[in-house]
Amino acid sequence: MMNIHPVKGPIAANGERAHEADHPTSLVAQFGADQPLRLECGVDLAPFQIAYQTYGTLNADKSNAILVCHALTMDQHIANPHPLTGKPGGWLTLVGPGKPIDTDRYFVVCSNVIGSCMGSTGPASTNPATGKVWGLDFPVITIPDMVRAQAMLIDRLGIDKLFCVVGGSMGGMQVLQWSVAYPERVFSAMPIACATRHSAQNIAFHELGRQAVMADPDWAHGRYVETGAHPHRGLAVARMAAHITYLSDAALHRKFGRRMQDRELPTFSFDADFQVESYLRYQGSSFVERFDANSYLYLTRAMDYFDIAADHGGVLAAAFRGTQTRFCVVSFTSDWLFPTPESRAIVHALNAGGARVSFAEVETDKGHDAFLLDEPEFIDIARAFLHSAATARGLGRAER
């Protein structure tokens, strides 16, 4: 039995001490110059590293592994306290003992994507060729690049086939890419609140955020680390704008309405008079404490470039033709960032490709973020799908 758990202290996957800049509860897989990551932009990235977390125990035949793919501003800390913020894990509604992704039953892996800033190589990392932070010299990465890096990590862990790949939003894009790029390695897949490509509106929102970052004088053309500054104002605005898209009008009204912040009358100024203003400012200020501005640029760009059908003559069904993977596609009624018609397009393409697929549209007013929240119907759907897939896979309770 192979048993891997999160560790205290920055320890690399090869047992060596990792760099102190790496985050204290992550495992780190390091890939040397002889194991480059070939990027879609034509660059071989080497050396590089992937920070990741594992939960639970890998069974004897390595058939119970679930890969969880994180969303845009999330990271590998899905079921343990976050080392920077001290907050609980990012997806505790779904991952943990007795949860749908049951860590008493499955071996769960979540890696920080390439291009991010929580221990995996990205623009905030040191460029070995210069000894300086990469900044905008870091090559542009894509969702397929992220998945290729994850596949290298899964190989390193000795896992040939994943029982399931699960993710929402940008994580859902990774799930779809896994199912297309490595169909023989994915027994089941659960893409949640996502699409096979970004809409023009979503690209526009991302561009708004990027321009907010780059308009901050402290951004310094991406060289802010060298100047000792940080574009916290621009990044906060980018986060505020994005966060609005994660909620619904009904959710904002229920949470805040037009209620004043600690006062009954307006100040007749540009202070945060309304509760919703104060909330957004808090979201912006707390975000800049844990996230790198350049990483935000790179990851939003990766989502914009994603288009599964592009490599299949523009025919989405062709991408899934002949797949043996079992799918459960989930959308939410109030998600206007990735509305239900985009999930239905995935389902139609899977049906046309002959895949086994189930689809659920969850009724909720919580918006795009519903997949991260305590949404009982969604949790029941995830539990039922994984139970059904485990039965088909032959994963009995005795294999805990």
C-alpha cells in the first residue's frame, strides 16, 4: 500500500528539502533539464516544479486516485488549512472524510497549476537562466500545458489511470482537456460550471482585470519584484470586477441589498457607504495578500485561449469521439459566467461522440460560486455519480 500525506515543512517529492520560498505544507515534484514541459507556445520549460497536496491512501492496484483541478484563484490547499491565510481548505464542501470525494475511500491529488504562485513554477518563480524572477519573460501557458504538467506529476506518483478527474470553472476546463488528451487514463470525469471555450464576454471581463493590473504604476511593466513594489491597487480592482461575475444579482441582493455600512445616512463622499462596496473592497485587499499579479495575467490568458474544438476542425463532438470515459456535467441556473447552455453544448457533443454522460442543472441563486458552496443538491449529485462510477470500476468499501 502506498500512503502519501501532506507534510509539514517544504519537502520535495524526491525527499530533498525544497526552497524556502515554497509553501510549508505542500509536496513538491521537481523536474530537471532532462524532463522539459513542452508548451504550446513552442518553448520547453525546464527545470520546473509542481507543488501539490494529497489526501487519503492509494490502494494496492492504484485504482482509487482522484485528481481535483482547482479554479482560477484557488490552489492545491483544497482540504487543509491554507498556509498563507489560515482559512479552511478551499473545497471542504466536496472533499474530505465522508464527503462526496471521500478521503477515507479515495486517494486525492490536487496540484497547483503551472503559471500560478503557490509553489509551482510561474512568473513569480526564479528564471534559472538569469537568477531573477521570471516576470513577463515567463512563457505564456495554456490549459493543455497545465494538464501535461499534471500528467507528468501523475506519472511521478506511479498512477496509470485516474478513477476520476473533477474540477469547476478553470478546473472544469482542465477536466475536459484531460478527457480529450488522455482519454485512456480517465475512467470518469466531472466538469462543473465550465465551457469548452470562453465567451467574448468572459474574455472581455478578463481583459478588464488585466488592464487594471497593468495600469497600476507599481506594476512596472511586470518587474515589480525588482522594484520592491506591488501593484496591489490594480490587482484588487481586477479581483473586485471578477468577483462580481462569480455571484448572481439575487445573491448580491440577499447578502447586501442597498444596506448601508455601519451607518444610517450616506456620508456624501466616496467612502464605502454601502455594504456591497465594503465587501468588494475586502475581497480585493485580501486577495492581493496571497496572489501574484503576473500570475493573474497568465492564468486569465490561459482560460481565454482554451478551445477544445479548435484542434478538431472546429467540431466539438470530434474531440470526444469514441471516448470510454464516464461523464457527469453540472451547471447552475444562476451562473451567468458559464451559463447552462454552455454545459448543454458539452453534453450534446459527448452524446454525439458516443460517450456515457449524465447532466444536472442545479437550481440555485448563488451564481457561479455555487459549486464551492454548501449546495445540497449539487453535493448529492456528486456523491451519487462517484458512487456509481466506483461501482462500475469495482471499488468496494473493502478497498479503503
